[in-house]
Amino acid sequence: MIPKSATDPENGLRQARFFPAARRAWRACLRGLNPRRILLPAYIGYTDREGSGVFDPVIELQIPFSFYPISRELLADSDVIEKCLARERDIDVLLLIHYFGWPGGNVSTIRSVCDAAGCVLIEDCAHAFQWGQAEPSLGITGDFAFYSIHKYLASGTGGLLHAVNRDYPATMEPRGELIDPMVLDLLARADLNAIANKRRENLARALDGLATIEGLQPLRTKIPLAPQSLPVWVEGENMREKLYFGLIERDVPTTALYYRLHHALTREHFPQSFQVSDHILNLPIHQDMTADRIDRMLLEIRIVLGKLRA
């Protein structure tokens, strides 16, 4: 019999579930996979108020873990990952983080390395909200990808887990962890392409302005599809902290994401990660930023740096 209208509610839908937060989506993914050991990038932050969205679920589920080093640009090296997987044969899950909206490495190559080792690849897209984009470049290559809605929209909460090119596992269902309906309403009404375009426009303007500011270097300059913020390297000992507080005094709040790395990481074993953590500052380029606000932020940065160097 030919039905006169669609009857299968799952037909044509992406295999994803919504959660109250990205960390809850990540926890559900880990709970469903139950890995023997997970390989994590050696750049994971921690705060007293929020803990660690990446690391807390690993500890809560008592999953054995190892770390792999990343570059100053926060890029994973597929050769390094391959060596880690060869050295520790019990690793069966790898997390690749797309820091601040930029690719965390050559995802296709890392995918091949994981496939050869029988390892599940998970993309952390909490900073790379390409969900809903016509041609996303991130969150489409791994076995799973999770996202943070509130890091992209002014929603306050919200996350989702996507099972890429596979049925969504029953073991990863939310289990009563329901997303706020108001967040779903915001997401349904959001013009995600317009927001991404505005963020890229703001990023381009900020990058142009930074070119004339001595002592600040962007970690990456190629504009991604959906940037979360603009990470810059502040040159000079303790200058990042001084600039951060100096800008706050002038009503220009920035963030220093990952200014404190998790205590499971040590400076001795991962000096590059700690060096980045000591110098990084994240400038806002979200959709509420206007050209005037970008220009004022850059002006205040010049003023504060000038005073600090006087």
C-alpha cells in the first residue's frame, strides 16, 4: 500500500539527541561506548566554578585515560596519535577537540589512523557549532560529535550528541536529562548561516586590526566556518594576566579559556600546552559584536598595552 503521507517520524532525520549541556552529551557518549582507555588532547582546562566539561565525565565514569601532545596552534599531529595508539594498545576511543572553532587537526588523516587501530573517533565541536550549516567541515568525519548550543546562541544551556552516519545507540539516550524547551525554540528560530557569517565578519575585522598591534599574535588566521572566539598569544611574562585585568577595568571583558590546565596534566610532560595556557587570551567576535565594538575593543587593547609597557 502506498501511504498518502509520511508515517515514519525518523525518516530523513539526523541521528542526534539533545541534552542540557555539551558535557552531558559527552558523558552519554562515553557511557554508551564504555571504552577500555581513552586518548585525550593535552590541553584541557579546569575552573573552580565549572570544573572541566571534558575531563569530569571521564573521571565520573572511571575511564582510564592517556594524553597526546598538541602544537602551539592547538593542532593534533596524526603521526603523534599513531605512535600513541601503537604504544598503548588498549586505547579504543580518541577525542579530537576543535578549539575555538578551528579544526583540531587534519580530521580525515586522523580518521584513517583511528580506523587502522580500531579506534572510535569523537569530535568535540563545543566551540565549532557547524550544526545546521549547508556544507559543514567539522563534526562529519568522526564516529560521534557533540556540540554546545549556549556557546553559540544566547541560550544559557543546551548541548547535543550526533551519531555520524550510523543509527543512534540506545545506550546513549539522554535518560531523563532533558534540554530546556526554550533552548530548542531558540535553536529552531536561529538563522545559523547569518550568525556564522556575522562571526566570520567580526573575526576578519579583528584580525585586520590585530595586524597593527605589537605584542599580540593570533593563534590561527584562516577564518573557519563558525568561529567561537579569537585566540591570541600575548607576548611577555605575565602580560596576558595584566592585559586581561586591564581590559576589565575599562569595561572590555575578554576570556582566558584554559588559563588553568587540569591537574592531571603536568608542565614537565606537556610544556607546550602550559606555554599556550600562560599566554592565551580569547577576544569576543560573537554575533552581538558590531564593527564599532570591535574597533573599540582593539583601541582599548592598544591603550592598555601602551600603559603596561610605559
